[in-house]
Amino acid sequence: MFPNYQVPAAELLRNSLGIKTGAVGLIQTGRQAEEILQNGRADMVLIGREMLKDPFWVRTAADDLQVAIPVPAQYTRYGSAWQRSQPKLPPAPMDATVIR
């Protein structure tokens, strides 16, 4: 297996059939995911193994892309070294972090 190994299949289906596709297959970094989306290779990126290895993969990807993301309100109670290193943004609204 190699990085992005399933992405060509998603790209082919998206372009040939005109349907929305999700890319999978050894997508490890935020830069990989962003390249897939920005180049129209898929409509969404699904992360599996990397989320198992790093439950905070979204935060890691944001750091990789040098993008500040709002910290969910639940995480602001205790703070962390990562949180202190981020630009000060308002916490995400509670209703945005609740799964309905």
C-alpha cells in the first residue's frame, strides 16, 4: 500500500459518473487531505487508521496546514500546551459541538 492508494478510484467515479465521492486509503496528513479536496479528486476525505493512532488528528492536520481552529468549549476547561500555543479564538458554540 502507498499513500492515497484509493484516491484514483474516487476521482474516476466522481469524474465519470458525476457523483459525490469520499477518498480513503492511507491519507495521513492534513496536506494530503487538502490536496485531494482542492484538486477536485473527491468531495470529502475519510480518515481511518490515522484517527486511531492520533485521536486529535484534526488538530494535528490544522497544525500541518498552519490553520487556527476553534477549540470545542468542552476542551477549554483544563487547557493544554497545544491550546496555549494557538491564536486566541472564541470557543466554538456549544450547539455546534453537540451531535443530534
